[in-house]
Amino acid sequence: MPFLSLILRYWEADEDFPATMQIWTDKNILDYMHYETLMFAVTHIIERIKDEYELIYQNFNFTELR
């Protein structure tokens, strides 16, 4: 959907704060798309990010970082 502009903001966790991610859209997005369709699109993006993360880190040994 080329008209759907999204901004993903991600902050890594540190000792004081947990990791967070925000998904921002244009304030007028609901003039162009139904809110349920928007939620489907955002859910799809989150699933794609999760799949990519799992693909990248499935063979990564996190114990080596300690």
C-alpha cells in the first residue's frame, strides 16, 4: 500500500527502561482506511519483524555475550 506511510520507532532496553516500539501513522489515516484494515496492516508488519528477528537470531548464541 504505497499510500500508507508508517514510522517505526524502536528503543533498545537498558538497565532503566524496557525495550519499546512505536508505530506512527498520519493523523488522517482513518479518512483513507478503515481502522480494522489498519490494525491488520500493523499486525502484519509486526509479524514480519518478528519473523525476521527469529531468522537472524535462530543460530545466534546469546551466552557468548555475557
